[in-house]
Amino acid sequence: MISENKLFEVSEDGFYGEFGGAFIPEMLYANVKQLQTQYLDILSLTSFKNAYDNLLRDYVGRPTPLYEALNLSKKYGARVFLKREDLNHTGAHKINNTVGQVLLAKHLGKKRIIAETGAGQHGVATATVCALMQLECVVYMGAVDIIRQAPNVARMKMLGAKVVPAVSGSRTLKDATNEAIRDWINHPEDTHYIIGSVVGPHPYPDLVARLQAVISEEIMQQLKTQTGSADPDYVIACVGGGSNAAGAFYHFLHNEKVQLIGAEAAGEGIESGKTAASLVVGKRGVIHGCMTSLMQTADGQIVEPHSISAGLDYPGIGPLHAHLFQTGRALYNSITDQEALDAAFELAKMEGIIPALESAHALAVLPKRHWKKEDVIVVNLSGRGDKDLDTYMKNLPSYEQA
């Protein structure tokens, strides 16, 4: 049993409640076991901490601002703050994780890095840090996502990464992850797999959450300065695999005064058959090495997800989020494609900020609730919208097309 004060921390065998674990092929056992036994020791090294903190400050550009969005605040009748992860180098939160994992890989003596990517931001962040550290980089990306996220594909190639299309299944994030795992099985000695979210076999969900926890650490410090209290009333973040949400929630997990809200991609609607809301329509199952909430048929076949957002187009979710949902510690709203589009155009017109489609799902929670004027709401703006401009232009509101 997990002690009460560690209810939302991973157990020694890699579980959050009944979710998590390491369900892996025998060929990967040595690699995963090496990570399990060494990651906490490496992360605690003074040399690692100094290198990580210095790169986050001088290379990534942290701390990112916590911006009080006055126009949104006026509209929704509360104090709305945006945690500006879109202002990181490479344009999203993903680089917090890739900086840490590349440093970890170097400690482990690895010379080659592989990654999966959906929206491309994790791929760009991986390629960026590999270029900095002069490591070989291979990124697997669904063939569908390569088309709809072309600007990020170009960035990865310019940074020296090899981008390999996944052409099986739905040709999106799930399939890119499958291909990356196959690569890792074939290159176990010299290769480190940088998983981009809080998914996969233990220790990845905990490792990625720890590296993204800088987000909530900064939120506490910045809110204390700006409001006099380190604790917001609400923290809202989008959830696909769930790394930006895990980072934004991390330091508030045991503080029940702070309401945590995740925004899942409902796609064309929960009942439409074209959705990625795995917490609502999923059930327990194993995907990519961990037990979690998974969209699947009665006989256990994975149901292909759908979201207008490539980064949320995943049939499962991180085991921490499955546990937070099951225990009721966090609430999860299902946001449709259209609601996300509406929220993105609203932010652009009201605050002069174009968000990533992923982040727009978090913003779409704002009109779904009634807020009090004293509420302090932090929305994690996980990425910028440059990569999604083609989709936005194809979905301009009708009054703008006239």
C-alpha cells in the first residue's frame, strides 16, 4: 500500500494506484531496468542539477512568464493567468523534458537518441538538444502528422534529425510510438529512447513528470509575488499523454485547496466514434508498456483516436492521470475540436497570443464553468500556434471569411 502522504507519487514498482507498471518485451528488460535503478540517483547528482538548471535558464529561457490575461479575466469574471510555456526555446514545454533526458542519456553512456512525436514539438525539442549535444537523432512520426505538422518536420530536418514516417494503423502518435519501441529493441546498447510524455513503462511517467515539475515550481513562486499566495484556486492544462499537465499539477498534487482540471480531446464528440477522450470512453488496458485507461473494443483491440490536435491524438493517457481521475483528485473536461478552435481564436483576438491547438483545449475549459471574481485560475499555455496556422486558416470563423 502507498502511504497516505504519497497517494499521488509512484510506488517502488512503478504504479499510481492500479495504473502504471512496466509491461515490456524481454529484449527491452535490460534497458528499462537500467533506467529504473539509476534515474533517481542521476537526477539527484549535483553535476546533473547544475547542468539542467543552467540549460533551462540560459538556453531554454526559463523561468517562463506567468501572465495575467486581463481581457480574459474581465470576460470570465475571475483572475486568469497564463503560464507561458509557449515562450520556451522551440515553442513548447517539451524541451524541459528533452534537456533532462539527453543529460541522463549522456550519464548512461548512450550515443544515439530516438523519439516519437505527434504534433512535432517533442520531436523538435529532441532534435534541438541532440544538435546541442552532438548526438545522433532519429524521430518517428505518423505519416498523417507529417503532413499536418509540416513546419515542425522542416525544423527537425534542419536541426539534423532523421524523420521516419510511421505508415501503419492510423499513422499518428500511437503508431510512431510503436515504431520507436521497435527501433529501441533493435538497438538496445547504444540508444536511449526519449519518451515525450508521462506514458510508457516505469520509470518514464515519473521521470518525465519530475522534469516537467519546473512548471508548477515556477507557478508557485510567481503567484506568491503577483498575488501574495503561492496557491491558485484552479490549474488547467490539456491532456493527451499528459506531460504538461503533470508538470503544472506536480507541486499541487497533495494540496486539495487547489482544484486540478485536465482537458481531454473529445474530437467530434464523445459519442461520435471520433474522439480521443480515453478517460471517458476508455477502460483499463496496457499500451506502450503501462496499464492505463485505454480506448479499446470489447475484445481488447485499440480504438483509433481522433482529434484535430496531433499532440492529443492518442488512445491512452499517462497512468498518473488515470489515477487522478479514478480517485477524483483531478477533474477532466472533454473538449471538442470546435470548442478548441473557438478558444484559440478568442485568445488570439483578446490577448494577441496564438496558442497551439493542444493548449486551446485547456483554454476551452474557461467558458464551461461559472467562476467567482476572487478565483485565481492558472491555464498552462503549453505551446505556441505557429505549427497549427494551416489548420486555423482552414477553420476561420465564417464572419472572417466573408
